[in-house]
Amino acid sequence: MARSDTFHADGVRRLFEITRRVSGSTDLAGVLEEIAQGVVEGLGYGVAAISRLEGEILVVTAVGGPEELREQLVGRRTRASLILEEFKMADHWGILRFLPHERLPSETAESLWVPDLEVSDDPDAWHPLDTLYAPLYSSSGELLGNMSVDLPPDNKIPDQQGRELLEMFVVQAGLALEHAQRREQLSRQVRLGEALKTLAFAVHRDFDSGLRDAARALSEALDAPQVTVRCFPDSVDDPVEHASGYPSPPRAPTLTVSGVRAGLQRRTGEGVLQPFVVTAEGPPEDGDEAVRVVRPHLLAHGWSSCLIAPVGVDQELLGYLVVLRTAEQPTFEDDEVGAVHEAGRELGRLVFDARVRRTETRPVRELPELDRYKGELIATISHELKTPLTSIMGHTELLEDAGVQPASVDAISRNAARLDRLVSNLLNYSRMQGRRELDRAPVDLGDMCRAAVEMLRIQSDAAGVDLELDLPDHPVLVMGDKDELPKVVDNLCSNAVKYTPRGGRVDVRLDADGEEARVSVTDSGLGISRQDQVHLFSAFHRSTNPDALTIPGTGLGLAISRTIAEAHGGTILVDSDLGRGSTFTLSVPLADD
Ligand code: ADP
């Protein structure tokens, strides 16, 4: 009976045991060892070596055969591309690849382990330089490793039956690798998921120490010896760079915004910024700042590769994350790259939020202070101006009474009156800002409209503006301050007349529904652009319209009016079209019956 026949029965028994272990065990090294041993002891090969693919490299992890050979072979590294080249030249025996010694490339022959075997003339005899491989693929066709065997039973090239038996062991080795890969992927995903959660919590607490915690979470989840995160300075509110790293402070090279952006975009084209990997060795990349800066750093510190991911939201690049690995470690898997990308996005959102908060709180912090200052300034200026003005006006009257009428007296009088208006407005404004308590009692808005129109009549006649009043035939009572509320009606009416050119028309209407009274002042005047409407009620704002600017004004009337209206629980709304006219509507709650 040939040796191979005794091995047949043994082989099947071993295979059965192995099959059970492959589906049940989580000890990959042990299972691979058993398969390699099974090929030697069960099928009668002199040696069987199983390698696992780590990145681009096949690393021998299990060897069946003599002890000294095992020591020699375990840990051996071969570029996967070399073996794949050989497969192309090999005979296909099902899933096995047989490369007869005549076709073996000379450079491979040099690096090969060659058994101590005599060369025979028998065409079926095994030649010391014959090689028999079995690539180990996952069920989805991904190369996971390789098994190579030597010294077949009887030192004969395996026959059909022998090949089929070997194939069965190979399938088990492939399955064992695939199971292990799935398990590793799963546990990596769990760890990455945990890391992302930690990261979100960490950065919310305190930004700088949060960045370090984020780096630590990533370093642990990715088993990376160094992770660094940098956030670019924000020119306005946060001009310092925030950087942190784990386990050491930042140890990755400093990249500029343009460097990282160029690196990210170079690899992804237009659109979303994607992470990229720079390796210590590789083809030169002309003009790529990321590679130019990073590669020497990797070489100098013994890192083999680094993964650079954007920290940012959408297209906005706020910083970057660098994950470093050594040559002993596997290269970055797709799910790891995805997790680091997600971590960058998460950090980006947090950095962005922190910046928005800072920008938003800045004006809020400064507002009360500014407001107080403005109030004080207005009060001081107004008082300083009011005193000399009163004196100018008094003396002007004296001059007029004395019959002295030089042309300048008229000018003094006009300008003094104008200054007086300005100062009164300033005083009103600062008083209203000081939130003086209103003195409220039932007042008739009809009376106020009538008084305003009467006061403006001379002015509107002189300006050639038709001023109309439309009142209901009953009083419209609101709870109002009899000194303050008329200022609002006066202001709206006088603006309408002021900003309406000759030949135009102003309509003052009062009406009321069950809840509130409305004074609407409609003019056919200059109108106000949308942009100007936004700031209309801000103190000192005047329209950008050049026609409106030729008409004297202080830009305080509407600010005062709105403050007074609001103090009465009311509103002022504007509806206006540039060049066609405006309607200002004052609404105030009606007094209870
Ligand atoms: P002032 O009239 O003293 O400048 P206001 O606060 O009353 O100040 O008005 C602010 C600005 O709004 C004015 O300068 C003017 O440009 C614009 N404005 C107000 N009312 C009208 C109106 N009825 N028609 C056109 N522009 C107006």
C-alpha cells in the first residue's frame, strides 16, 4: 500500500476534527497551527506554512513540520504582490497553484526555503524547487492569506486525490482566517463606537482636556501608538492653536491649512474632504505638501504610516487628526479609516459649535456695558448742549424784539431750533432708555391724531403735501402716557410729511377692533429700501437713500417711538416700497371699558 493511502484515512479524520474547531474556536493561532500540523501529520507533507495577509505583506504565522524549520519560518514576511505574480505563472489545480521548478523566477528561487531532496528523473517526482501554494480567500473573494506546502507524500507530485484532500484543508484555513477577520472587525467596530461616544462626551466638558481624551479614545480603539489632533486658530475669537495628543503631546508634524487641504483634496478631487494615508515609503508626490512634510517625519521617528483625517464640517476645514502606526502594525482597515473620518466630523461639529458660541456670546457679554455707556453719553451731551442753546435762543428773541434783523439772526434762530430739536430727541431717547415709569391713564388717540395734523398743517401746506385725517366718530381710548404717546403719533406724521415730495399725499387714519387701536400713517413719499427697513428703528440710523439724506433729521425719532410704543404694550410696523411710499402703523391695546 502506498504511503499516500495510509495518509488518506488519517487525513480525513484530522480534517473532521479541524472542521469542528474552525467553526467553534476563537483561537486563530491554535486553529492554524492544527491545520498546518494536519497537513503534515494527516496528509504526509514534509512541511506546511500558513501566512496571514497584513496590509501588503504575507506573514508566516503557523508552520507544520520539524521544530527547527518552524523556528526558521515563523514570522517570515513576503510581499503579497510577489506571490500573486507567481500565481499567474502557475498551473491551476482547483484552488491550488502549482509552479513547476522550470518556471520559478530566479529571484524567488534565491529567497525560497529549499528542502534537502535529490533530483530524480521520474516525471512524477517532486523537484526541490517545485512550489505548491494555496491562496486563502474569504467567501467574498478577498485574499486573506496563503498556504504553501513542500515535500509531498512519497516525494511525488500529488495526484488528483491528493490534491483534493489538500484542498479541503486549505478551505478550512481560509474559513478560520475569515472567521477571525469577522471577529476582529466586530470587536474593532465596538471599540470604535465606544471611542466615538467618549469623544462626544469628552469635548463637551472642557475643550482642551476634551481633545486629549478624544485622542486617547482613538488611540485605544485603533491600537495606535500615537494620535494627535490639531485645531487651526480662529483669526477673530480664538487666535491660539488647540492641539493635543495621546499618549504624548502632539507628535505629528505641523501642517498648514493649505497643506492639509491640498492633501485632502488631491486625493478626493472636488467635494467632501476625505481622510488619506501617507506611508513612510512610496512614490514621490511632487508638490504635495502633506507628503513632503509628513514623510520625513515618519522616517525620522520610525513610524510606517499615518492616517490624516479632516476635522471640520462640510467643506470647512477647522483642523486635522493624525493617527500614527509602526511597521509592526497592520495598515489601516477601511472601517478604521471610516471611524477616524467620523471622529473628525464629530470633533468638527464640536469645534464649530464652540466657535459659534464664542461669537454669539461676545456681543451679548458686551451689550449691557455698551448700552450703559451710550445712555450716559447721550445724557451728558444733551445737558451740555441744552444750556448754551437755551441762552442762544433767549438772546435771539431779545434781538428780534429790539428790531435788529440782520440776516444772520434768522440763521441763528433756525439752527438753534434745529439743535434744540436734536437735543430734545436725545433727552427723550436717553430718558426712554432709562425706562422711566410711564404715567398711564385713559387717553384718546383721536385727540392725538388731530393735534399732530394741526401742528403739521402749516408745514404740509408749505411743502405742497396733501395731509388728510380720517377718524372714527367716537373717542378711541387707550391707557397711555399723555406726554409720551403723542410723541409717537407726532413723529410718524411729521416723518410722512417730511419724506414726501411736493404734490404727494399723507393719510392719517385711526381705527380700532375689539382689542387694539391702530394709527396708520400712509404717505406717497420716498419709501424705504428693504435693507434700510432692517435698521430703521435703531438709534441714529438714517436711510442710505440720498434723497432722504438731504432732509435734516437725527435718526432718533423712530427709535424713541418704538421704545414708547413697546412701553405701552404696543408695536410699530412698517410697510414700505422704495420710490412708492410707506405706511407706519402704531398699534396699542385698547383701554378696558
Ligand atoms: P429722522 O427722521 O430724524 O432722521 P427717524 O428715526 O424718525 O429719524 O427716521 C429714521 C430714518 O428713516 C429717516 O432718516 C428716514 O431716512 C427714514 N424714514 C422715516 N420715516 C420715513 C418715511 N415716512 N418715508 C421715508 N423714509 C422715512
